[in-house]
Amino acid sequence: KLASGHDPMLLTRAELVVGRHRRVPGVLALTSVAIRFDGLFGESAVVATSRIQKIETGQRLSSGRLLYRLEILRLTTAGEEQTEFVLTRDSAAAWRSHLGLWAVKERQADADRVVPGR
């Protein structure tokens, strides 16, 4: 499923949070156009990078549950929809690095755009 025409820049094991106590194991990939999760049992989630408004990491799920030796990657889209992934600490550090670089490129692209009347 990850062969969507875009080579992943980052590929790690992760769990998609689907309830207060339920997490689905799978693979999380960062491509040039989306963050894609493919679960071991057929579950999937795609978050287009163009829709991401907020990126958060930490040890507490949005439900308030505290994680031990794991971290959360929470993506909030333009429609205020949240998607959460549970990662190992090393994987979370790699995601912070890659998403930080992506955010810098996005800000630079916005600064380079010329809009008439502004």
C-alpha cells in the first residue's frame, strides 16, 4: 500500500490510536504529500501534509492517558480533526526532525509566494 508513487522519506513502526485503550500496530510513512499509516490488519489513515495545522509530540494522549517509554505524535488538520500515533522515543525523535524540516520548507514557500494586493 505504501507504493503510492511517492517514495517515503521516513518509514517507522507505529500504532494508530483508535480509542482510549486500543491501538492498531502498523507502519507510518512520511512522503512528500502525506503522512500515511498502514496497519497490519488492513487499517489505514492518510493525512495530507497540506492540511496539517498543528504537530504535537509528548507522552500524554489526548484522552489524558500517560504513556511510559513511548511518545505520541498528534496531527491536527485544518478541520480540527486529530490523528494520534504512538511511537518509540527514537522514532519520535526522527519524526520531530523530519517534520521540523518540512515545516521550515513550508514557511519558506509561503514567504516566497507573491500575492497581488498584499
